[in-house]
Amino acid sequence: MESLDSDFNSLPFEKKLSALKDTQESIQQMSAWCLQNRQHHKKIVNSWLNVLKRVKVEHRLTLFYLANDVIQYSKRKNYEFVDSWGTALQKATTMVRDEKVRHRILRIFKIWEQRGVYGEDFIGDLSGLLSAAAGKVKTDDPAEFQPSSLFSRLRQCATLESDTDSKLKILVDTPLSELEVLCTLLKDRSKVADVENQIENDAANAEVTTTADNLWVVASDRSPLHGEGHVRRRTNEEKSILQENGQLLQTLTNYIVNGN
């Protein structure tokens, strides 16, 4: 690889970083080039960070291997790369939290700590950044965007919209009298049980009354004082009461089950 003795051109260097292979030979060659051009250490680190943002997570691990090779050598020779890369590592660490590579990145951090490349506090900060992803919302990577996922979400939205429209139509078509009954009796959901008990009691009373009337009918058959029309009228009234209570109980049950 050519050496750039004067001006540093970031474009060809970033292309080489993007094409860097995960092999010892490829990493060592790139590391040697960086060390040879250490006068541009800030620009080299900046280009490394730019490429790291664009590539997939597996390639980011390869770039960390490169940084590790340059940083450890620079520590022994007291080159500026140690400090220059230190300023970029915090940003870079937030990009390698994926489970596929996180344990290997953590291994690099432990080596730096064991060999005194960076201080214990700094390594602790990097390790904390690496482990912080679990409790945070994941940010989608534009490079990993899948159109099929978007279409699936759009279909779900359309289904929800259709379901909402159907339920709204049912609500609009509901007779006003039924809505008024619900609003009157069920304004306070905490009183639902009391209302239900009252209805059941009324229904039970109506059944008792009907039973008594049945006995009265039998007695009336034996008495000339009571006419057939009066018996029929009392029986019809009790049937009406039972029907009304049954309908109201059904309405209340639907409200409790469906919540509307």
C-alpha cells in the first residue's frame, strides 16, 4: 500500500477500509500503512469512524480488529494513535452492541485493560456503553431496511382501520333508546354489580308473583267471583315484566363482557 507523505486523501483510504478483509494478513497490512502515515492520525481515525457508520455489523468487528492492532503497537511506541482513537471509541462502541459481535468487542476491551493500553475508568465507560443497549429502544439501521416489513405494517394499519370503521358503524346504528338506558344505569362502572343484583331480584320477585297468580288462577276456577278476563290480564302483565327484565339483564351482560 502506498504511503501518503504529504496530503491525506480520505476517499481512497475509506474505500480500502470498506474492502478490508477479516484476515490477519489484510489487517496487518492496513495497520502497517496507518502506522507509516501516523502524522495523519486524526484524519485516519476520523475516516475509520466514518466507514464504521456505513458498514454492516460484522465488518465493524473487522474495523475494531484493525484499531486494536494499531492502538496496541502505538502504546508500545508512544504514538498519538492511542489518544486519537480514544476520542472515537466511545461513539464507535455504541455501534457494536449487536449480539453477533458484542462479546468479541468486550474481549478487546479486557485485553486493553490487562495490558494497560487504556485506564480502568475508561474501559469501564466503554463496557458500560456496550451493555447499555438492552434497556434502550433500538434505532433502525437504514442499511438494514426491508420493504416487506413496511408493507406488512401498512396492511396491519389498513386492517385496524377497517375494524374501527365497522365498530363505529355498529355504534351509530344502535337505537338511541338503548344508549340512553346504558348511560343512565351504567355511568359508574363500579355500580354494575348492584344494578345486576337488583335486576335479578326483580326477576325473582316476578317469578314468585307469577307462581302466586298461577295458584290464584286455580282458585279462581273454583270461585264465581273472579272472571276469566281478569286472570288473563294479570298473567300478561307478569309476562311483560319478565320480558323487560330479561332484555335489560341481557343488555347489562353484553356491556360487562364487551365493555361497550
